[in-house]
Amino acid sequence: MSKTFTVAGTVSVPLEDGQTPATGSLTQAITYTKKATLDLVYAAPVVDDVVTFGSLAAAGAKGVLIKCTSGACTVKVNAPGLSGNIALPFNTGGYMLYANPAAGLPSGCNITVAAAATLEITAVG
């Protein structure tokens, strides 16, 4: 049975200083049949903890939401064929949203924390 991963909202950014912000729609609806939901809790420092998206690892996820709910961390998103993944920094409340209804890409991530931190990850495909 398929379900839908829905993203709704807009982003608004001025294209030049002093100008009226331009608004872009972020609305997406991705049909999926597989989902990985991870609640990660780190009590001590960890370097490059390997986190896979389960059965989504082979095809990659079409939708991913990674949110740091407490503390701070860096996340390196893994994808087939990519090397030298960039460590993206997150603090409490920071998040990353990936949505591509046409093809999956992320297969997992590596998490690094210097102190206690918690993250929530949802990946669909």
C-alpha cells in the first residue's frame, strides 16, 4: 500500500538588498511504499556513526527529513556514486529537507557529535 510524503510551504528571500522578497513554493507530494524512521540519541562524543536508511539504501530515498532536536552535530549524507561527502553542521532546531519525486538518492548518513545530541530522521522511497 502506497502512502504520500507531503511537503507544504514557501521560502521567501529578497533577490537583492532592499527589494521585495521573492517567494518560491516548496510543495511536493511523493508517493512511497517504504519508510525509515530513526530517533537517534547520543550521550557522548561519536565520530562518523554510520546510519543507513534500511531497505531504502539500494535505491536511495526520494524524501528525507533530518532534524537536530537537541545539542549539535554534523551530518554527512551518503549516496551511491558520491564520494567526499560534506559535513553539514546542525544545532538544536536545525534541519535538512530533501525531496525529489522522480528519483531516490540518499542511502544513509554519518553522524558526528562532540557532546550529547538527539536527531530525528525520516526517509521515504
